[in-house]
Amino acid sequence: MKQGIHPDYHTIKVVMTDGTEYETRSTYGKEGDVLRLSVDSKSHPAYTGKRRVLDTAGRVEKFQAKYGMKK
């Protein structure tokens, strides 16, 4: 392999929506970073078969805050 062109592969902690944690190796972030999932197989309706009510207004506000858009 060529040196210096590949991302760093290190250990991170993944936290599922229900609080379950596990360690894995990834190119995400830095060594020891925590990846918090907002959707996973335990909460997504496609996997669970259950519908959940989404807070549409909260999602819009989150988008506006993230991208600095004003009303």
C-alpha cells in the first residue's frame, strides 16, 4: 500500500439510540471518539415495523440551527 494516502483506522465507541454501547474500529473521527446514533435498527420503523410520531417543527428548527438560516 502507498504510505500517507489512507485514513487513520482506530477504535471508537458507538452508542445506539437505546444507550447500548460497543467498541469498533473505524475511520470516523479520532481515537476514542464517540459516535452517537440518532437512528439505528432498534428504532427505525423499517426494521421495527412500528410508526413513530416525528416532531416536524423540531426537525425544521434543528436544520435551521445547523445551517444558520434565519426565519
